[in-house]
Amino acid sequence: MKTLEDLRAIKEKAKKEMAAREKTAKYRISVAMGTCGIAAGARTVMSAMLDEISKRNVENAMISQTGCLGYCDQEPMVQVTGPDNNTITYGKVTAEIARRIVSEHVLGDAVVSSYVFKQG
């Protein structure tokens, strides 16, 4: 960061990321950020999802974090709740899988079935 313009760009990016966490939307995404999730890479997953939502200008989803979901061997975990209130839980999510969840599930309304841990 060398100029005031650089600082403004950082501020705008942060505002967009916070908006993605706060808005009401068709899809609610929760990243499990308990200690086991963080140790397994949940921060990277959260960053990838926020980046993908920002890059694609996704307006129909909000993202938040939650605590441990109780399935430590499946971490990092992501839950996506759709407009029908059906929640899909994805297990062993990587940054690449997180981006697929955004593009295929959130934008394409298609569950990424090969990574589903639990439906219901």
C-alpha cells in the first residue's frame, strides 16, 4: 500500500466481503470455524468462498461462520441452506471445492453431490 487510492481499494474490498456476510439472500452459507475446522483449513475455505462470491458478484447468497458441527473427521465443513430450508452439508472441503459450491450450487442450483456429507 503506497497511496490513499490503495487504501480506498482495500476499504471497498472489505466492505464487499462484509456485505456478503450480512445480507439476506436465497442461499445461506455457513463455514464451520471451530478449532478442528480451523486446524483443517476452514479459514482458507472461507477466504475462497468470499473471493468467489466477490469475483462473480453473487447477490443471492450470504456467508457466515459457525462453530463445530460435531463431525471433526469431515472438516472443513460447509453448510448451504437453500430457499426451501433444506440444508446440504459438505465435508472435507478445499478451496477448490468451495469455489465449485459457489458456482454450481449457489449460482447453478445444483448440489455438488460428490462432496455431500449430509442432506436434510
